[in-house]
Amino acid sequence: MLSHFNKILGKLLHTERLDVGVPESYIHKTASLLRPFHRQLKSFTVKEMEKITGMLVFIASTAPWVKFLLSHVYTSITAAIGENTAHLVRTNKQFRKMLKDSRDTTVSTRVSSFVQSKTASAVHSSPQKHWINKTLRKELHILLTALESPHLSVHTPIGSLVHRDPSAIVWSDSCLYVNGGFSHTMKFWWYIEWPEEV
């Protein structure tokens, strides 16, 4: 038992760092779902885009840079949800009644919650198609290129995911010519002028 523990400990000590990451198969699956929306499809349903976005958010749990590439995806989904709601209000009498019931203060909380879940389900599972605009297509292109790139890591050191109390607090600032900062707790300050190339 002790020798087995020593072997594991030895492997851990000789590892450069402990990384956490999403399996490669999951990333390939996400990229394969994303590819048609980037290349050939001209429209999407809310459910399709929400599925892909959910997968991308899961990848972002260990590759934080992914979440900074999702702004137009979120905007497009929000706009599509608004359009689905407006379409259902115009065309579906039962949906209008459920919306009215969900806002009715005289019904019980249980009934109100049930009606709200039914209206939300109707909006999110609507088969209505929405156009993929230029900004969304560009963002999908960047996401797909990033996921397929061998140079971008989808792993992160486990120490970066664990909440810890900081050893020190640092303030810094930069401009086009210089970068500087200081820390009272470390009793340290720095001032770096950028080289001409920068």
C-alpha cells in the first residue's frame, strides 16, 4: 500500500503541473456541431444554438478564454428568444392565455410556476428559424478556429480554479509608452518602458 502511494506521489512530483481540461472527444463533438453553422447553414433555432452554447460554456470552465468569444452568440440567442415570444403572442391563443395566467397575482405560486415553465418551454423549443448575421458568423468562425487550433490550450492549472486567499495585492497601470505598478504588502514597485517595437 505504501509503495503504491509513493509511486503516485512520485509521479505527481515529477509532473510539471496538474491541469484540468475537457476531454478531446467533447471538444471535437462541439466543433462538429458548430461547423455547419459557420460554413453552410444560414439560420438557426434557439434550441440548436443553446445546445452549442451550453457545450461551449462547459469548455470555458477549464478554458476561460472561450467565454470572451461568446458575446454575439448570447446577443443572437437573446434576440431570437424575443422574436419567438413575439411570434407566439401573435399566433398562439393558448400561449397568450398562459402568459396572462403567469402574471395573474390571484393564482397560487405553484400554478404560476407551472405556467411560467410551460411558456418558457414553448419559447425555447419553438421551431422558428433565425438568420445568422455577419457578426454571429464571424464569432462562430473564431470559435471554431480556436477549438480546432493545436496552439490554444483548453486546459488550465488546477491551482487557477481553486479559490485561495491572495498572498499580496498589486495595483498596476499601463499606457502606450510604459507599464508600472506597486504592492504595499510585497514592498515592491516596477516601471517598465516599452521597447520601440511594442
